[in-house]
Amino acid sequence: MSKQTLLQIDIEELSFETIIGILPFERTNKQRIVVNISFKYFYDSLKNNYIDYSEVTTLIKDICEKEKFELIEEALLFIEKKIRELYAIEELTLKISKPDILPDCKVGVSLSI
């Protein structure tokens, strides 16, 4: 008999440089972003179905590198859609931050579904 267990994957502080933003210098110069993502999925011990978190991190980096988003909001929604297309997940929390864009704070946008 199959036993499914609801598990959560947390990927914290995924940091890399990419083109993102609407200001002229942001369209030509890469800047650091930090991505935090958590999602739940049903793991079936008999079927050995699991989500490879290294695959998810590569997917996020590849999306951001290819798309060169103008807004963090656009990046959030695009990543969320791709994750849901590829994986059977139950819940998702995603945050993208630009820690270096302002001198006195970190700026970020988040989504919870």
C-alpha cells in the first residue's frame, strides 16, 4: 500500500546576478537578487517520487537569465507558473529581493499561494 506524506522543500538565500529592473542601468548591468522559495508536495515512499531541489534552483536561475524581467512582480508570476507546470505542488511561497538596489535597505516582493 502506498503511503503519501506531505513534505515541504525550502530553498533559502539563492543568490545570483541577473538583468532585472526598469531603470536604464538595470537593463545593462547585472545585479544580485536573492530568491527564497518554499513549497509542499506529496511524497510517495513506494513510488520514490520526489522533487529535486537542485533542479528547481537551476530552473529559477535559467528563467531569470533568459527572460531579463523588468519587474520583480513579472519574475515572481513567471516562476510560479513554471513551477506549477512542472511539479505537482500544494502550496508555494516565493520571494525575490534586490538587496543592493537601495543603500539603506533590501527591497523585495513576495507571493504566497
